[in-house]
Amino acid sequence: MTYPTSQEILLTDARLSAPPAPRLIKYHDLPGLEREKKQFQEFVAVDMAHTTMLVEEGIISAAAGRAILQQLLAIRHMKPSDFPTDVRKGSFLLQVESYLFAAIGEDVGGQMHTGRSRIDQGATVRRLYKRNRLLNVMDRINDLQDAIAEQARHHARTIMPGYTHMQHAQPWVFGHYLLSFSSRLHDSFQRLTEVWARVNRNPLGAVGLAGTSWPLNRARTTELLGFDGLVENSKLGREAYYAAEAIGALAFVMADLNDLATDLHVWSSTEFGLVESDDSYCGTSSIFPQKKNPAGLETIKKAAGSATTWLATALATFRAEGTGDQAVRDLPLIDEALTTTEGMLDLFTGVIETLIVHEERMAASLNNSWCTASNLADVIVRERSLSFRQVHHIVARVVRNALAKGIRPSALTSALLDEAALETAGIELKLGDQVVRDALDPRRFVETRVTDGSVAPLQVTRLLAHAHSEREADRRWMAGTRAKLAHAHEELDAAVGGIVALERTA
């Protein structure tokens, strides 16, 4: 079949009396086109689904639809870099139209745009692109959780100081600490599934604002593109607040990474010496020969700094628009947020997988620590039926007295404790030296925790199992979601193939 050719009229020619100024092309048209080219496959998918639906609903002829779909299949098999573009022609939608016009004529190729606007078409492309990128981020969260779980299993009995205000608070277990981030990352994963539910809605068919007189089957394009449902109100077809919500969820992920990286960075200092990044994730100094700088952790912390502004910037971008002028609703900032979050999750996975943990140094840090003082207070409360506040004063005073006399926790006696009790409460406790020593023993502290979620060995084992079940649930969600998208892709291919095959049977 041959198609008539004619001089192509640019979209702007019919209405505007002058072509785009070079400055507008440089600062508006070209950046926008380059951004859209990253969504190459999503553009093709939307065009194929819309064209398929138009044919199935009898809005355009099977012959026209077949001609369009044959060209779209050819485009889909191209590399984005091989697809011809001319910035003067406008957005990527218009680049595809130009390709079709050159191949099959404007009278046929132009029918693809029946019943849609660049607004709902572009909004649909962006939602497809963002959902695919979100899934990649969620895969990286699961990878990092696997690395954390492996280290947590290995260090389920590794005791260390626990810190508040950068001071020893209570004995801790390194595996327990790591599992706290497993929980946080699971929460972040769940937050992204909630975002996904709002991203994965189909705006195609909302058209520019008020819908269309063409009898579009929006449920069909929803099925072919793997959406979970419709953007019901046509007014909301162009809305991108879902992108701001996604950015907020990504910022939470970066906050998780920042907190973990900051702790490990501090603990890897010479003064702490509790952990150490593998050489493969470190740099060195051009002047200080002894330096081993934790470059991986520093990179993650630096990236997390900018993440604190992502949501505010997104909302500020929408701030002055109202609801009628929404040209910037594509929110390019989300591309940066997705790329940064995915990259830093991947980097951190490598850092955690190779992390060196100095178990002996961790244990030794507890030797002269008073971080079991709260346990001594609990023992006194149980043994002597005093209020915790009374006992708090007694233990605080005995710590003060011992520090002044240079007495270590392991050398504290019942007599010294009674001296502090007399000073603060006017009583003697007479606990006995063995009771005092047991109360101040770090390992004994860990072993005697009884509450759910504590650092006790059985509880850490339970937390490991709980973290495993959370990761399994997250992976099932991923598998189910990807399976649904794969099925939609197969449905689209089958529908397109059916229309294209009509030419061979006609």
C-alpha cells in the first residue's frame, strides 16, 4: 500500500506567526524533548494501546489502525538514539507523529491522535515511566534488606554500647541495631506501595480537561497498559501530585540511608573503631598517607542532604499554578529523586555486604561503661520495693561517687551503693556484692531482657524471623506486580498482533 505525501505543517505553524525563538528552543523545547526521550518505550506503549482501542471500538478503521501499528512496532524495536528527532517539531508526541506522517501520510497517521490530547497522553506516559522506576527502587530496597539481614544474623550476639546523645545508654546488640533499619526500610517499601496505588491509575481518555465526544473505552487502555484503575475525574487527568507524594516517599528512604550511614561513619572513626568500611568502598588522601576515608558512606550522606528539599521543592513548583495552568506538572525533579535513591540503595548494599565489624572492640567498649546503671536501678526497685524515681537518685549518686574515686563498674560494692543511698534517700539497701556485680554486667543485661523486640537472644532471633517474613511479603508484592505488568504487555502485543494480522487474512 502506498500513502500520499505532502508538505508537513508544524503544529505551531497554524496558529503562531513566528517559529520558536532560538532561546526558547534552547531552554524549553530541547530540555523537554531530551527528558521525554528517556520515556521512549512508554510513549510507544501508550500510542499502541490507544490505537488498538480506537480500532476495537470502530473509531478508526482497521486498515488505518494496522498501518499505524506497523509503524509503531518498527519504532518500538529502535534504540531511542536511532529514532529521528527535530526539536523544531516539538514534543516527542509530535516527533512520533512526524515519523508516521513521513511513512504513511498525515491523513492516516494523524488518526492516531483521535480522542486524546497531549495532556492526557503525556500524563499517561509519565505515570508508566514513574511506576517502572519506582519498581526498580523497590528492588534495590529488598537487596539492601538482604545484605542487612545477613550481617544481622552474623552479629545476633555481638554486644556493643548503645548510644543516646552520643553517650553510652545501655548495652546493645549490633544485629539488633541493624534489624531496626530492616524495619524502617520495610516501612519505606510499604510507603512506596501506597504511592504506587496512586501512580498506577490511567489518565488516558481524560483528554484536555472535560473528556471527549468520542466513545473511548478507557477500561480497555487501562487493561492494555497494566493500570490498576482510572483517574476517574477528567479534570484530574493532568494532575501530578502523585509525583510529589512519590518524592516524599523517596525522601523517607534517603532519610533511612542517611541515619544508617551517619552511625557507621561515626563508629568507623579512630576514636570509636567499632566498624570499618572495606577498602573497596574507601578512598585515601593526597597528603595524609595513613588515611582511609569511608568514601561510600560519605557519598550516601551527601546525596541524602539534597533529599531533604525534594518534597518542599515539588510542592513549591505547584504552588503558584492553581488548577488551571499546569504546564509544569511533569515535575522533572522526580527523575533526579528516583535516580539518586536507586543509586544510593545500590551503593549501600555493597557497603553493608563488605562491612568489617570489630566485635572485640565493641565488647571492650563496655568494660568500663556505666551503661548498665538502669539495670541496677531496676534490680533495686524489685528487691527493695522503692519507687523508680527514688532509686534513680541513688544510682545516679553512686555513679557520680565512683567516677570521682576512679572506681570501675566491675569494682562497685554493695557498701558503696549503700553510701549513695544514705546520701540521697537516708536508707541502706544491703543488696550484697554479687547482686550488684550481676546487675552491672553487660552480657547479663542482654540476657535478662524479656520484652518483645528487646536485645535478648531469643528476641533477636524472633526479630530476624520477623524481618525475613517482611522481606518475603515485599518480594511477593514485587513478583505479583511485575507478573501483572508482564500480562498486560502480552495482552497489548496480542491485541496489536491481531490487528496487524488482518492484512494477511484480508
